[in-house]
Amino acid sequence: MNPSFIKDKIQNELTPTQLKVTDLTGAGDHFEVVIQADCLKGLSRIQQHMKIMKLFDDELQSGELHLLTIKVIQ
């Protein structure tokens, strides 16, 4: 998996105002997401993370994606 796949999926679903996706290991299964999006405002940190992680249910289940670290900018 590459960062552009993650970025495209988040962009299409959440339309963030800022988004940066970084491959943490170079192996394509550990990523960091830094995001600012209106749809995340007013949600608790857990709700924000759940909303983003839900987009990748299939990839997490298959093992294609192992770790997604999320930082939400308010």
C-alpha cells in the first residue's frame, strides 16, 4: 500500500482542509496521518479516530494495513 492510496481515500470521504500521509517504515503498512477537517470538529478524539479508521476496515482486516497513527489538527 502506498501513501497516495490512504490520502485519496481520506480526501474522497472526509474532504480535509489539510492532509499529510507519511509511510513510517517504508514497508507500506505503517502510516501516519495528520489531518484537519471540518467533519472532525466537535468530535472527541476517540470519535475522530474511529471515523478515520472505519475507512480502512477492509485493509486492516486483510493485514494490508497494520498501523495508522492519527493526529487531528483543530
